[in-house]
Amino acid sequence: MKKITYLFFLLTVSIGYSQQVVLEDFEGTPTFSGFEGLGGVSVTADPGSGPNGQVLELISSSAGQPWQGAELIVQSSLIDLSTDKTVKVDVYSSAAFTMFAKAEDKVNTSASPASAADQAHSGSGWETLTFTFNEGLDGTTTANGTYSQIAFFPNWNGTGWNTPAGDFSVYVDNIKAVSASLPETCNDGIQNQDETGVDCGGSSCTPCAVPPSAAAPTPPNRNPGDVISLFSDAYSDITVDTWSASWDDSDIEDVQIAGNATKKITFTNFIGVDFQSSRFDASTFTHFHIDFYTNTPTLDKSFNLKYSNWAGGSGEVNAIEFSTTNASNPALTNPNPGTWYSLDMPLSSWTPGAREDLVQFLITTNLGVVYVDNIYIYKGTPLGLNDFDLVSFKVFPNPARDSWTIRTKNEEMSSIQVFDILGKQVLSITPNSSEVKVDGSGLTSGLYFAQIKTRNGINSVKLVKQ
């Protein structure tokens, strides 16, 4: 009976407590960063010439803040401090000090509260320190839940921060704790699980952005005095103070597309372009232009444009805006054509407002990754046409039994792609003409969309097959 009871006790213990595992040994490609003036943080060789291989070095600097440190994002799993609230870390130091550690969950924004603990190191080389996150140090509380990252602070003295900070190095390795599965990873800013890029690809995230194969359309020649350009190889750009203001939440980078300078924007919500040193009066300008490319599905998405007018002051007084949607003119056509969108429109189609002192330009969208080029306003008619009928289409008969005739006004159609309502391409032709007959005899009855490309951009028309 005693043997049975003992075995039952062991079984209960093994089921009730999860086993700790090594969550990071720095042999791969860990994600970490230093903060508050840390002298340096990097993966380096074991300073003790021992078996640890690659380790993380933190270089404390007296020029930094006393609470300087380094933060590690755990890549393959989360730290689970729900029951077992301990994290074991191998730490190397040749001098005695106290390490302060803090567990947080900034990635998943869960209800897990920040929690801190400390542990003294004797200075004898490699020692395994066990941090128990139930102390509530430095205004934190007892750990409860899962955590995406852990930070290490080398200038703690057991009750507060050493002032000033010291000049020395410590090393950490083999971070060990109970692990928990990662949740949805498509918005955490790291490449994990089976993602093929940062927050894209794999089994659960949207496909990774594929850059356009061709450069944006080349703008026409215009009188330099008739154009104010933020970004274009065709015109002289004004001085832009920043392409990503401190108050926006998206990332931008300069890339080359077919040898042409292009901006790649990874949107969270919006990007803010600030040109206070080159603020300008757009009262006499008549039209706006931008080229953009995305391979994100466009159904029910929007691409929103805004100029901020400060009226000679130090802040926004009013704004003019335009929202490009599936229903706007020009439209964010659906399905996505897989080519550049060229939006060219009169400023009179934007929300009304003064524009005598434009200082900032914003783009807000839910399209994810977008490539942009040729952002400018100008005076005169678009591309030399007599009115704003950039691409005017006539389709007849519609509905049709076998074929449709598509005719444009003043424009040569370089390509026509026809899609069914599921977004599948069913026809593709390159007419290079202002009038073409589209043979739909092989299509089943129903609704289709024709995307028509001219030198001025892309538009779409509905086709009904009887």
C-alpha cells in the first residue's frame, strides 16, 4: 500500500508541474537590444573558455543610466510563469554583483503583469542564478501568466540602482524556464514559428510582400514651376525633414525597383511625412498624383491621403483629405491588378479646405506593405488632356451573349485582364488600341470584372455575360 501511495504521489508531481527547458542558448539568431545607455550588447564566445559556446555579453557603462540593460525576446516559445515562477540563467562575472531581471509581455499585450527579481553573483565565473518572480521589485508585482521577453540589468545593488553605473561586462547563457506555446505571431515584429518573413508567410500569416517587377510609370515632362514634388526622380523634390515622423506607427525604407528609387512602407496604421522646413502654398495648384503598388487583396480596403495645413502657425488648422476605396473615383480596384496604381485627381475632389501652408503629408491604410513613388501636386490638366476624364470607357453591349466591345476616349489600352467574382483571371489580352472586342464566348454566364491598363493608370469595368 505504501508503494502504491508513493507512486501515486510521484505521478501527481510529474503531472502537476511542467518541466523547465532551455529557451535560449544564443547558438542561433536571438533578438535582443540594449537600452538606457548600455555600453554594448552582442553575442560572443564564452569568456571562460568553457563549453557554453556562444553567449550574450552585456557591457555596463558609467556614461549610461544606472538602470541600463538588455532585453531578449524569446523566439520559439513564451516563458510560462503561471505556476513555476522561476527562471534559471547561467551568468558569468569575474567580480561580485547583483543581477536584476524583469519579465514582460510587450509582444502579445496580454494581462501578464511585469515582474522583477534579483539574484547575487559571487564573481567566481559561471554560476547558475535562479530568479523567482514573486518579489515585486521596483514597483512590479508577482508574475502570473506567459511572457515574451526578459530583461537583464547589471547595476542593481539589492535595494536600488548603483549611481553612477560601473564599467564592466557580464555574460548570460542558457535561459531556462517552463515554456508555453506562442500565440498568433503575425503582429509581433519577429520571425518565429514557420513564418518565412517577419510577421508574414508560413501557415497562419498573410503572404510576404513581393516587390513590383517594374518601376512606377514615368511622370510626364512639366514646367518646373508647375510642380511641387515630395518624391519623384522626374522632378526636383522639396526638402523633407522626415519620411517617418516620431508620432507615426509605420516603417519606411528606400529601395530600388528596376533601377528606380522607391519608398517601401510597412504600415501598421499610418505614416507621417514632415516638411516644416519646406512648407509651401498650394492654393494655386490644381491636381495631385501618387503611384503605389501592393500585392495585398484590396476588397474592402482603403488608401487614405491627407495634407495638413498650418495656416502660418505651429500646428494643424485644417486638413484636406481623400479616401481611395473600391467605390471611389479614382478607385482602389478589386481584385488587385498586381500592377501599379496611378492616382491622378483634381484637388477639388478632396475634402474642401485651405491649403496655403501645407506642412505634413500622411498616408493611412490597411494594405500592409505598400511601395510608393511620384508623390507630387501640379498645376494644369492631367497629362495634357482637356479635362479630368483620364480614362473614360464605353462598353457595349453589356450584358452580352458572346463578346463585348471596349472603347476608350483618347487612350490606347495596353492590356485587359478579365476576372471572375472569385478573383480568378479568365482572360488576358494586349490590344494596344483604343477599341477592342473581348471574346467571352467561352465563359459561363455571370458577372466579371475587366481591369484595363493605359499609360495613365488602371481602371475597371463590370462585364455581364448572359
